[in-house]
Amino acid sequence: MDFQSLAIILRGALSPNSDERKAAEESLNQFQYTPQHLVRLLQIIVDGSTDMAVQEVASILYKNFIAKNWSPHDPGEQSKILPGDKEMVRQNVLISVAQVPSLLRVQLGESLKTMIYADYPEKWPTLLRWVKHNLLDQQVSGVLFVLRILSRKYECRLDEERAPVYHIVEETFPHLHSIFNRLVQIANPSIEVAELIKLICKIFWSSIYLEIPKKLFDPNVFNAWLVLFLNILERPVPLVGQPTDPEIRKSWEWWKVKKWIVRILNRLSLWFGDVKLQTPDNEAQTFQENYAGNFFECHLNLLNVLRGGCYLPDRVTHLVLQYLSNRYEEAAPEYKPYRQKDGALFAIGTLCYKLKHTEPYKSDLELMLVQHVFPEFSCPVGHLRAKAAWIAGEYAHLNFSDPNNFRKALHFVVAGVHDPDLPVRVDSVCALRTFVDACRDLNEIRHILPQLLDAHSEIYKLMNEVENGDVVFTLETIVYKFGVEMAPYAHRLCHNLAAAFWKYINTAEDDDDGDDPGSPVAFGCLRAIGTIIESISHLPHLFVHIEPTLVPIMRRMLTTDGQEIFKEVTEIVSFMTFFPPTISMEMWSLWPLMMEALLDWAIDFFPNILVSLDNYISRSTAHFLTCKDPDYQQSLWNMISSVMGDESLEDGIIEPAPKLIQVLFQNSKGQVDHWVEPYIRITIKRLRQTEKPYLKCLLIQVIAVTLYYNGSMTLNILQKLGVATEIFNLWFEMLGQTKKSGAQVNFKREHDKKVCCLGLLSLLSLPADQLPEETLGRIFKAILDLLVVYKDQVAAANEEEAEDDDNMDGGLQTEEGDEADSNRIIKLAAQAKAFRAIDEDPFILFMETIKAMQASDQLRYQSLTQNLDFHYQALADSIAQHAEQRRVEIDKEKMEKESTTVAS
């Protein structure tokens, strides 16, 4: 396909017309493996005359295609990209990186990373030559971008796999240093200069992360680089262009340069901090004598700006403190023994996994901790106390032969939470997490919960002082382990976790380098909040206190900003619409956001959102039905009709839609007559094109629920649409399908059978002119069959486990064997005897309906019952006996409930 034709198809993929989009997508799929297709995509990406939207689509397709097809996943798999196309892409992509805007460069960078990781050096030997040549050019942003990707490939490689990085350093670092030197000397440097210096620092970091290349052991080379680092570290960041807002300022490029240089110096101090380190030219000694003091002073000067009220990003502050802490011993000779001990402890901690699984070490580890680690908790040097806490955490899961040693270690760690030194407090809190997780008897920790979680808790203070995700994870672990015991601390915990959530979300947004793991920490905060809400589920009066803290999180994260943590957010919404006594107007304000998300981008999260929507309708029915601004009924229709009418959506994706229709009608009986026909119409339309049996069952259940809602109206609508015979024939056919074992193929759950029973029962009360006798007899037998299997299934479930999710009589269950994201809340609801889809007992309703028929139309009743054969007569008698038994059981339950209410 030529350039213009492909551009037209890509433009079609952006069309608002669904038919045009579908045709374009089909063409792209059809031609994706044709020769030159990948090359043409690259040409469109770099073509300046093409619309940016088309270029962006091309860049995404290009990236995804490269990721999937550049390197075959299976050893014997044939590459789907022709060698000639690969070579042409290699020749052009490097130049393209420098030409495109940053938005497109990100996509090209991802694809370039895939190519480099797969091909260099064996299949792309010219890459390094190209990098070296282009480093001589005046415009170096593109080549530095490429070199950063190349160097990062070897950042964590060991031994012989790391060999190529030595060659990269040999060939590029002289030119890289020249560029660095030129940039440092620019007066009034622009933000673009900062971006280039940052790239150089990141290349240097990747090259020295695990080992110092021999090239850098050259005294002249080493000195030249350190001079430049010292120059930038000492130099104040430019005032021009610096944001005034601290939240924006910390992600400013010049502060990021500072951050990367401090990280590099921290790394170098690990390599050269020991004067006994044997290096070719005794670099450790040189580092101590010529650089350590200057770097130490620079780091102190950075911290001193805080004393004057000036700005220093939290991330830089944390890294500077890290640098200054493994350095105290250098201030005076008497600290050198501490340095040696620190190194030994570091080695013990680093080798934890191997030591715990290797004899003879693993049998001596407990003694080692007692003799060599425990004493350091009282060491006058803070970094050794911190290192002792860290090691204790690493070995917390050790199988202690003497339980008192576990208690001692725990005691030391808890004491360290209140240590005067910040690094000790941080490491102690992080170690506490593993002790809580490893503790076999929670009574060891239970008595100190007030100390850990009261209003003045050091954990809360640390969450505000430092950006360390492990502090949050410690709190999450405590919450998870102690569950309902968190209720007394719920308000304070939610407040502090919410504050930490916002802090780490903002950090992740500001840091475009991907170095700060904001999302995992935010995820942990929400997970802990969810556990706390569970712990106070029996204390509904507390929800009014935590709701104002949580609503802003839910409101923000129900948009595209929360895609990575959407399941956790919707779970919190589910809890907050289920456990409180009523659903507040603040919580109702989230409904439009969920509807918008479902219609826009969140259809894959429909099962998660379904739980909350069920709560809104079933627990606040009056507001749902009466409010007109916004009109919740109309918005529900807009969403469901859009989803069920979208033929491009697979059956499995739309399953929550018919479940939600059922929720609407079963909770709004007699109040939404005007919606019966519209919902029946879209249900029948989808039913005719549905292939998946489970969705067919759900759609038939919509018909059943509308019959239960108003049997006469629903039957009239089906007859008006000319589909009554078609629907009932399909329904009875599905009811009659069984496996070889005799089990039903369709309507497997209790809920399915119950809904079908109630829907069909509604037909028995219709007059003869609406339901002929031959049809009535067929329906009556189907009801008897259903009630029998329903009774047996309920009995079997009660024998196994009352809270069994798969057999629970609830409206939000999924098909047997499906993964259910809502399992957690469903289980809680089951324990609370809630989530009853329809409270009416089908056995009692059956008997009441038959008695009503007998009273109103004796001839019709006799014709129906006397024409039954012996088998169905027996079934009817059995159901009648069970109905009376159920009536007694229900009356007893009501009396017990009333007596409990009075007593409370």
C-alpha cells in the first residue's frame, strides 16, 4: 500500500462514523503484514505535512506492531516482518527520532527500545557507529535519546552480558563529555540545555549502575567527569522560568538534573567510599582525598537552603540524606570501624535470600542476628541503627527457634520508629511491615496498635515527611492483618491514607522519568482504605465522618486519571453506597461520572461499576426515580441502550447490562411503566444476535423480570411486537436443555431459576383471553419443573456453605467459573443477608397464585389441575408442602428479627 492510501485509511480510523472506522480498522488488519507497511507507517510519522492526529495514530500502530512482531516470542517462530523492511526501518528510525515532536518521540522511543533490546549488537552492528558519528553534530537531542535507550539495556546486566557497555563507554564517553562540558559553559542556559544534561546524566547512571567501566578508572577521565558533576551541583538552578508552585517546580528539568547528579554521586560513593578498595589506580584513595570532602560540602550546602526557607524538592532532599548517612565516619578517623561494620551488615542483608536457603549458613542465622545485629540497635551511630532495622526486617520471616528472639527484634524495630534520626525511623517503619506480615501470633503486636496508630503516630508523620512507598505499605499491612480491629482508628487512618494517596499520585504525575513508583503506592493506599471500610461495616454511623475525605478521591479517579487503579476506586464506591444507612447526595454526584466513563472508555470495568449502580438503584430507589436534574433514569437508559446496541462489543462485555435492567424493574415495581417497552425492544434485538448461552440466559431473565413487574403489560408488548411465540419457544427450549448428567445447561444459578419462576408465575394470574388454556398448561408444568430443581439447589447450597458465592441468591452473581471482580463485596453482602435480588418467595407466591385462580375462575383451575398426569400431580403436592414449610420459616425469621431489634 502506498503512502497516500495508508494515510487515508489512518484518517478513516479517526472518523466519528462507526462504519468508516470499522472499514479502516479492517483494512489496517488486512495489510499489516504486507511488504513496506511498517516503512510507510514510519514515513507518515515523520511527515510534517500530515495531520498530527494521523501521525499519532500511525505512531501507536507502529509501536504496537513492533512490540508484537519485531522479535518472535517462540524460538521456532518465523518473523512476520521481512528482513528488508527491518533493515529499512533501522536505517530511518534513528533519524526520525530527532525530527518528531516529543508526543511522537515517546512512541518511537518505546519501539526503538524493543528493536535495540532485540537486535543490538548482533543484528544491528552499525548502531553504535551511528551514535558516535552523530554525537559530533550540533543538534544532539535525538542521538542522546537513542544512547540513553542503548545504555539502559545494560544497566542491570551482569558478567559477560555487560561486555557491550564497555565498548559503548569507550566509543561515546569522550564525545559525551565534550557535549557535557560545552553545555555547562553556556551562559543563561535554556530549559532545553537542562533536558540534554539530564539525558547525559541518565546515560552515565546506566553505565555505572552495577560496575564502573575500566575507561572511567583513568584518573584524567574520572576527574573530568567529577568536575562537571561538582560544577552543576554547586551551581544554583536558574531563576528564569522556574515555576513558583512547589508541586510544579519539583518536576522542573533543572531540579531533575540535580536529582540525577546526587543519585550518581550516591552510587559512586558505594564504589569508592572504601579506601581499601583495590582499583587500577587506587581511585578509592583519590576519591576520598580529592572529591569526598567537596561532595560532602556540596550536599550540606544543598540542605542549608532549607534552613533559609528556600526550596529544595523532597526527592533531592531524600537523596542528599541518603548520601550523607553510609559518610558520617569520614568526618573523623574514629568512625572508621563503624564503616566496616556497616559494610558487613549491608552484605548480610543483601545476601539474605541465599543465606536463608543455604547450609551451613541458614542454621546459624538466628545466632548471627542476636550476636551481630541486635547490639547495633543501641549504637550511637544512626546509620548503623538504621541498617540493623533494615536487616531485622529482611530476616523477619526466619523460623526462630527461640520465640523470644523474634519478640526482641520486634521490640527493637518498634523502638526505632521513635528514633531521633529520620533514616532510622524510616527503616524501622519499613521493617515493621515484614514483622507484622511474619507474625504468627498477632497478640505479639496487638497491644502496641494504639502506639502505632494514635493521633501522634510516627508512621503518619513519616508519610508526610518523606516520599517512601514502603511506609504506606507498612500501614496497609497492619490494616490488612487486623481487619475489624481497625475500627477505632478508621477516621484517622482514612485521613492519612488519603493524604498519602494524593501525595503519591501527584508525584507520579510530575515525574516523567518513571523513577517514582506513585501508582503502586496509590494502589496500596486505596486497598488499605477498602479494608478499613470493611472493618467498620457494622458501624454505619462512622461513614459520615470518612465520606468527605474519600469523595474527592472517588470523584477524581472515576475519570481517565484513575484508569490504573479503577478497580480499587469502584470497590470503594461500592462500599460507600452499601454500608452507610443512606446514600448521600455527595455519593450520588458520582453517578454521572460512572455513566460517562462507561460510555467513553471504561466498558471493560462494567462488572466493577455494576455493583455500585445496583446499590444506588436498590438502596436509594426513591431518589433514583424522582430526581430529574440529573435524570438518572434517562442516563441509565442512554448507557444501557448504547452498550447493548453496540454490535462491536462482544457478548461477554455487555453481560452487566441485562443484570442492571433486572435491578431496575425488580426495585421499581409499578413506577417505571414507560420504560418497559424500550428495554424489551433492545433486549430482543440483542437476543437475536447473541451467541453466548450465558448472555442469552440474562436477556431471557430481563423478559422474566418485566413479566414479574407487570405480566399483562409485558405480554401485550411482546404480542404487539410479534415476538411472543418466538420468545416463549426459545425460553422453554433453553429450560429443557440438559447435560448427560441431567443438570441444566442454562439458568444454572439459583437466581436464574428464581427469576424464571417469578416471571412465569405472573402469567398464571392473567385472564383466559390473554393466555389460552393450552399455553397455560405448558407454563404450569415448566413452573413445577423449575421450582423442584430450584428447591433442590437451595438445599444443596445450604448444606455446603451458607455464604457460598456461586450459589448465593443474589442479583449480581456471574456465570459459574467466571472471574468476578465484585466477589469481595458480594461475599460481604451475603454475610449481611443482603443483595437479595427479589425478596418474594417463589413457593409461597406459587400457592397464592393457584389459590387466587381457584377463587376467581374455578373451571380454569380444575381444567389446569385435573389434566396433570401423575408425575406433575406429585410435583404440585410436593411444592405445596414446601410452600407451607417456607411460610413457617419466614414467619419465624421475622419474629427473631423483631425481637433482636427490640433488644438492641
